[in-house]
Amino acid sequence: TYNQLPLAPTLTGPADGATVGSLLPTFTGNRNDPDGDAMQSVELEVRRVSDNALMWSSGSLSASGTSFSKSYAGSSLTNGVAYKWRARTGEPAGWGAWSAFRTFTPQTNPPPTA
């Protein structure tokens, strides 16, 4: 039998349409591989919703097992602005399909005033 590439991962966080309390969110998901192969890497992409501007393309990040959790490390996100993200997982045979985009909005509370 031949190896099949991974299917699009199942994104678990942030949820679609979520408000997140950080300008540096953590993105999580689970691999979907029809052969049950272990994940070797994950790639994330974050874009601003209003103009589709690329904020971060992570490149290949090391990942293993059945799930991933990666912190945002791209251009500064703006409080109250909507963004969208997607991911794909890889194995030695190659990259799988991209997930659908999910939207999120960072909304941090202002610091208390004295």
C-alpha cells in the first residue's frame, strides 16, 4: 500500500469567531492522517480579515504526536481587529491539505488607571 498525505487538521483553538485575550494567541489543532502516521511538522498562516494581508507565515514548525500548540510569532496584531488563521500538517512524505480559515479578534483589557 502507498502512503496518503495528511488531511486538513481539525482546528481546536481559538474557536471560529472567538475573542481572544492576547495579542499573542496560541493556535491548537489535531492532525488527521488516513494512515495514522505521526505528525512531523505544522505550518500556520494568519491574515487580517479586512484586506487579507499576511501577518504571519510560520514556515515549518516542529510538531509530533497527534496535536499541536503553537504561539503566534508574526507582525504585531492590533487590539479589536479581526484576523483569520489556518494550518496544515506534514509528515516525511509531504504536506497535507490546508484547513479552512477560522476568524478571531484579539481584545485585551486596558491596564487599570491609578
